[in-house]
Amino acid sequence: MGKKQLIMEKAIELFAQQGFELTSVQQITEHCGISKGAFYLSFKSKDELILAIIDQFMSQMISDTDYQVTNTQEDERTLYKFYFTIFKSSQKHSNFAKILMKEQSQSFNKELGIKFRYYDRLLEKIILTMMERLFGEKIENTKHDLVYCIKGFISIYSELILFNDVPVNLDLLAQSLVEKTNLLASQITIPFVTEEIFQLKRLTNDEVTIEQLLAILDQCLNEAEEPLEKESLSLLKQHLLEPSLSPALVEGLLKNVHDYSNCKWVAFLLRNYFELSSDK
């Protein structure tokens, strides 16, 4: 395990006990058994460390969920895969999931707020796309309200699982939420969240830019070891700079790179970028 990852994992243990605000860099270094100098070689500040941990957790959860939803061919399994993947990720990283839920409601740090909203918008996009695919025109007037209902399910059941030591059967939970979602999709007739409200609360000033994508791609290329991984990343970078590949070929390349753990996030970001570009 590298020093940066060690610091992140040990810091999570302290954050889980004390929260972000009450945990100092001194406490983190003592818990890691390293000097402050070693800490600052990896992170410029505690805030940078916190943002790195949030990125690591949320990018993994978002990219895994998007991959499952996008690549599940049977529509009747899509909702199940969505819920199962989200709750499995929370269960696997329960310490940090607890911190995240607490800090989202308590934090007054502007940078953290921007980070939380960014990932929240990505999750909303996955849910909205999934709802449109599964239910089509039947939910044209209620789909934005459904997004908030589903986010509510995730929040409420996550809190129940994480903070109450409730025995968890992820299969049963996913099945139960699929049933509830299907009922709402077929029965809702009076939505509160309209498209206007939905778009009004969404911020657009921190969308990922092509420059940021290129930087992330270059980092993945530097870390790539397998020939297929390198070739796929190189072709995606070339297509990003000068679009020339068919949608089917791009999708195949994205699937190739997603199979490598260090490339899941860039695969998700690229898929979203290419979809947005084709809509313009």
C-alpha cells in the first residue's frame, strides 16, 4: 500500500470517530506513524485529503452504478442492479459512508458543498436516464419527481442500515425497492418536482471540461500496463481531440477500459462527455 493510500485509510478511521472538523493533521500523522513532512508530501492540507477521499469513494460508486445500469440488457433487472450496486458500495465502505451522510448535512465548507453537489448531479443524471429508458412516455410529467423519490429511498435506507445495526439482506432490499419504484412510476399523477424546479437547482458551472478529461486520460495512460488498456485509452484520447469513431466503437473502447480499476472513473466521465456532445 502506498503512503498516500495509507494516509487516506487511517484518516477515515479518525474521521469516522470525530468528524472532519475535530480531526487534526497531527492526529492523522500520529495515527499513521509518519511525520508531518511526510503528510504534506502527499497532501497540501487536510481539506485536500478530505476531497481526495470523497473523490475516491464517490467516483467508484458512481462509475460502478452507471456501468451496471448501462450494461444490463434486461430492463426488468436494471432497477435491481442499480439499487444493489449502490447499497453494496455503501456497505463495503460503511465507515466513510457514515461520515459522508453526517458531513453533507452539517458541513459549511464551500468547497465540500460544491463537491457534494457535483456527485449529486451525476447520480441524478443516472437515475433520470434509467427512468426514461425503463418507463418512457408514461412518466414524462413525473420523471423528475421520481428522481427525488429514488434519492429519498437511498438516503433513508442507507441511514437505517448504517446507523442502526440492522441485519442487511441486499438482495431483499433491492427487490423491495424495485417493487416500490415500479408502483410509484405507474401510480404518481401529481408531481411536485417539475422539470423547471429540477433544472433550476442544478448547477452547470463545474461540468468536466475537455482539458480536465485530457489530464485524467494522460494520468491513466501513464499508469496503464496492459496493451489493450493503453491502446483503448489512446484511441479514446484521439477521438476526444478529433472525433472520428463510430458510437459503437467508442462504446466498445469504454467497456475495455472500464475493466481496469484505475480507469473506471475516466470511462464514466468520457461516456457522459460524448453523450452531451452528441446532443448539442
